Amino acid sequence: MPVSAFIAGCAGPTLSAAEVAFFRRTRPWGFILFKRNCETPEQIRALTSALRAAADRPEAPILIDQEGGRVQRLGPPTWPSYPEGRIFGEIYARNRVAGLTAARLGARLIAADLLALGIDVDCLPVLDVPVEGAHDVIGRRAYGTTPGVVADLGRAAAQGLLDGGVLPVIKHIPGHGRAGVDSHHHLPVVDTPRAILETTDFPPFRACADLPLAMTAHVVYTAIDPDRPATTSKTVIDEVIRGFVGYDGCLMSDDLSMKALAGSLGERTAAALDAGCDLVLHCNGDLAEMEEVAAHCRPLAGDALRRALRVEAMRRLPAVVDESAAREEFARLTATPRV
């Protein structure tokens, strides 16, 4: 039975009979977890096993957003808290090597937390470059405000995840940093000339174009396609993401249920796939909505299948690390400096 070009959520900490039947019938490529799905280590391990069993896909990737700062689905008291991206940028500004080491080590420790739960993909690093006056939906999640710093630290974080046996997702390609509104609620429209975007917003993605997975931005760039956000714009995907950026990895949409996108969920699904997304993402776990996405989805085939299989083949056993010593070193590197 073919695999669907679909990453699905689920409603709670365990699967209902209806969810099991749905996943068995539709066989999503992967799954994504949120706070509503995460209670204890034992429960999460049981859930990740149940998701893979329901889809009859023991290799199905399971994703989570575990960035640090305000975007971390796992946190105290059960799991460690991690800093927001900008902290690494501040360390980098004082000492480049220390900043890169901290970013890589933090991601390596996140990977250890995730892999122990059966989670093998993290939606990190954030490669957006925020500008003054933009909405803070990105804000301090970003490593910095210059493309070189963002690319440097993003690469370090991605390497830390890979070293820990977890695959990174670069986001939000080709850049969400100029958005004046939060795409969870409104459609951002960026009027910046293409020549400026190519020197400020796009370069971090270009520098990390070899990484396995990328998540699109629900952002309109009027200089490239005034009518459609990147997620549903064949022009942006062909000319910018696959063209200028040179990205040939597996391209997934951001969450289809976000209010930035227009049309029904079925229309959004078809538009994203027609534009060139390899996979569509639906996060809220609403079964009726997932049914609509699945009904308008399609089997993985062609280049999308090639890229998805390459992602699965990139998974490696984690490199050996003294976790206790690594956590002590990370705490030292990220300690607030005395003034």
C-alpha cells in the first residue's frame, strides 16, 4: 500500500480507535507531536510506537518543535529547558567558537532527549533573519539579525542534531523574518525587492541547502509572486527554493491549518502539492480535518518519493557522548555573564 505525502498530528496522549483506523487506511509518511500529546517519557514512547504501528511503518519519522525558549513542547520538570536561539547569537558575538559550540551542544542534548522517546526529527534550526519592525513571531527565536550569523549557528545546531541521531528541519524557507503579522493568524505580505531578499533573507537557507528537510514559509513575496504565499507558489518554489537557494531536500509545508492560507483544507493540500511541496503538514489532530487533507493528498512518488527516501536513509545511530559532562559544559557556555 503506498505511503501518503502527509505528516499528521493526533488529538491526545493516546490514540483513539478512530485515529488508528484512519492512520492504517491513509499511511501518513510521518507524524508530529505537540504538548497535548506529551505527558511522561513512558507515555510518549508508547505513543510513538503506536503511531508507527497504526501506519504499519516502523520507519515513519516522528517530528516535534523543540527549539528552546518559547517554542519547546517538552519542558520542566520532566525535561530540561533550553535557551532561545538569540542566546547563542549573543554568545557568538562575544566569542564565535563558544557560540558555535553552545549551539551544537544544545542541539546534541535536545537530540538525546528526543531519541529516548522515539522522536527522530526536530523542527530546528530557525534560519529566518528578522528585521526591525517585523512581528515577533520569529523575534528572538532567530539566532541573530545578519544572514552570516544565522547560517553559521544554524549549521552548528543542525550538526548537533545529526550527531545525536535526529534529523533537522530548516525553517521557514525561504524566510519569515520580515513578516509583519503572525502567519498563524494572518497572511504576511513582504514587499521587499527581490535583490534585497537574495542578499539578506535567502542566504542562510542557501548555506544549509544540503540538509534533509525544510519547512515552507506562509509568506507572500510580492517581488516574486504577488498572489500566493511560498507554500502554494510554484514560482517561489521553482525559482527561489529549488533555484536560487539550490534546495533539493524534502520540502514540507508549514501547518495547513494556519490562518495565513486561504481556501478549504482540501484546496490548501492540493495547492501546496501542486506548487512543489513534497509533503503537507497538518498539526492540530482534528480527525475531520485530517480526513479532508488525506482525501486531497496523493501517494509519494517521483522526486518527492526520492527525497523522502533519502531523508529516511540519513538517520544514523548517535555518536557516543558523556551526557552528564556535556550538560555541565552546556550550562557553563550559556550561563549569563557577569557585568
